[in-house]
Amino acid sequence: MKNKDFRDMTTDELNTKLKELKSEHFNLRFSHATGQLANPMMLNTVKKDIARVLTILREREIKEKKAN
């Protein structure tokens, strides 16, 4: 997904997406370890998506603290 797609989501949606991505990352790592992963680049893609979500959540957290 693109950054814009993540930024359009609410915080609750981002938290849900983060859980889904972490679960997917676990499954991909498991498939890779057993030699069943067809596209190893998916690991990098999912890791980058997790980092994007965490960054956006942190930005929002900092913005909320500054607003108070």
C-alpha cells in the first residue's frame, strides 16, 4: 500500500491493519523457513508496510501531545 492509503485510515483502522500485517509477516517467515515461499520479496514489502503504519501512528501520537 502507499503512504497516502495509510494516512487516509483512522487510528483504529491502522491498529487493525498493523495486527494483520504482523500476522502476515509471521506467516511469510514461517513459509520461508519451510521453503514454501514463492516470492521472498514479500517479506520486505510487508516489513516496510509495518514500518509505515508505525511511523504514521507515532506521528499522530506526537501531534496529539503537542495539541494538549
